[in-house]
Amino acid sequence: MARLTFYGGVGGVIGGNQILLEDGSTKVLLDYGLNYSLWRSYFEYIFAEPRSVEELVMVGLIPEPEVLKGLDACFITHPHGDHYGMITVLPEEGVPVYMGEASHRIIDARLKARRKRRFERLDHLTFKPVHSGRRIHVGSVTVEFQAVDHSIPGSYALIVETSSGNLLYLGDFRTHGVFKPRADVFELALDRDVKTVVCEGTNIGQLCSPLSERNVEDAMTRILSECRGLAIVDMSPGDVDRLRTVCRVASNLGRAVAVTKRHVTVLEALEGVEGLATPSLGKDVLKYEDVEEELRRNPSEYILCTSFYNLREVKALTPPPGSVYVLSSSEPFEEETFIAFRRLQNWLNLLGAEAYHIHSSGHAYPWELRKCLSRLRGLDGLKVLPVHTEHPETFKKIFARFFDVVIPVKGVSYDV
């Protein structure tokens, strides 16, 4: 009998997914992410970082090493840290880590660029880039990668065949973005007669503004067309769809786009990926460090893309009154990020800049979840396990009339 044990991404937490699948003697991980909220509860970057793997175990960021002893493989759904951030402390030697090609490029670039903690390693891992439709056979388990729409390239759902039935793990997904997968993962789930679905519920229980990427482009164009100073767009460095949107807006308004270092890292990593159409450095977008002086002299000719409420560029450039700041990512919802955002907003107010929130979520809205999951109602006895949500009980109330909704508990095993 195959079973799932959840070591992260449950208990009212968004992110930090860590799902162990055991099928007889076969043992694989479906994501091995970092729970940022839990991490911040005990540690602080640079000044109070963890000193050992034992500390990570102690606070509950990873399971005891014995839990993953004999691990056969790790499968990463996409390159967001809350889904891959703990792979540097996987205990086994030579563990193959499967992920999409774009995921591999982004993760590899990020891990090489950041400062390593003394207990972290990469040399004991074997990265295995794959493409959509690829089937990986590991012992009694077969894992099939299927591309999904999300706010970063290289995002996949996993269809997993086990000895006791088939499983669909959706990772993070949406249907309102610009990417349209060639294969419909829900149609495939019907064909494969899946018995269990592990489904994200990020936007369940949240106040949603259900914008599409086209809505974002229209609103950004409308706001920035009236801007007479510098336009600043704060967005996730990995959101290539959003960067394309900004480039179209800039072209329509006769502005150039400059990007900061985090964006450059992603763009350089994705250069040459077939079919991705990533904005080109030096052509579609410019490096901030190359145009900083020109941008300071002529701010009305640029859109500057920054990330994570970074004050550095705002203070360095001192944008003139009438400049516009656009938050084009999720609002800060934790104390630490809220304080950082308030600090930035105080500077924007001091400088006389306007601020707007224009964003389309990287996750499925409740109506999308309802529409997608309802297509699986014909599957007899389907079990749905919500993860990656602050409101699993609300998820259950919405879907319990259609499916057997089981709210997973950390460390508890569930049959597939």
C-alpha cells in the first residue's frame, strides 16, 4: 500500500511543501520546500542564521534524517523556494533531483549566487532536468511531469502511479495566466482514474482581486501613462510573464525597462530556453547598474523593475515628486515583510511618489479551483487533500459535498 506523509505545507501554512511518498521499499519526495514563516520565527538572515541541520530539525523545518534514509529520488514542481529550498540539506548521497529544465536553470543559478551556510551542500545531489510529458520510473513508482500555468517558468503538476492507485499532485497552479499548457492535467487525471489529489488552496479564505495578466497590463498602462517621473514596478524576479507585461507597457509608453540584480540572475539563467521567449538583456531590458546615472538624469524615460520592497534603488535615485511605484506582487502578509513595505512606503511618501497595487495572483482563485476540481467529480471515491493554504477548514467546507476532503496533519500518513 502506498502512503503519503506530510512534513510541510500543512497546518494552515502557505508554502514549505514536503511530501514523502512511500510505496513498498520505494521512497520519494514530492517537493522539499522551505517554510519561510517558520524560519523567520526562529532565525534571521545573516545575524541569527541556523548553525546546523540539527537546529533545522529542532524547530520543525525538516524531518529527522532517519525519515529520509534510503530516499530514492526527489521531485520538484517549480523553482520557488517554498518548494525546493531545503534540498541543500537532503541527507542521502547521490539523490537524483528531478525538475523542469527552466526550474533547474533558475534553482542552479540562485543556489550558486547566494552565500552558503556551512552545513549546506550541492555536491551530493544529482540534478535531472526534464520536459513536460516525461515519465520517470523509480522502483514501484512512476512520476509524470505535466506543465501548468504559474507565476514562474518551469512549473509542473505531477501524476504519480503507485502500486495502490494513481495520485495527482498539483504543485502551484492557475488558469488565468498567459501560458496555456499543451496537455490538460485534469483531463489526464480523469483518463488515469486518479484516487487522490493533493491540491493547493492559497487563495481559499482570502479576499481576492481576480485579475488576469491582461487586466494587469491595461491597469498598468493606464496608471503609468499619467506618470511624469520615474515608474518603479516591484515584482517577483522569477515572474517572466509579468516582465513581458512590463516590457509591452514600456514599449507603448516610449520608456525603457531597467532591471535589478535578482531579475538579471533569472534572465541570464533562462537565456536560450526553447519556446520561453524570455525578455533579452541588452535588447528588451537593461541592467540597472549599466544605466543608473542615465536613469537618475532622465527618470521619465524609464521603468525600473525591483523586487521585495527593496529600498536601495529608491533611496539612491531619489525619484522626483510625481513618480509612481507599482506593487505588482502579493501584498506583505507577515510582520517582517509588512515592516519592510511600510518602511518603503514612508520613503515614497517623503519623496511625493504615488503607490498602486496592480497584481494577478500566481495561484488559482477559488472559482478556478471549483471549476477545475469539479471536472473530477466522476472519479469514484476521489480523496482530496488540501495543502499550501491558511484555511484548510474553509477548503473542506467548499468541497466536502463533492469529494472526500481530508485535511492532512504534519507527520501523519495517509493511504493513496
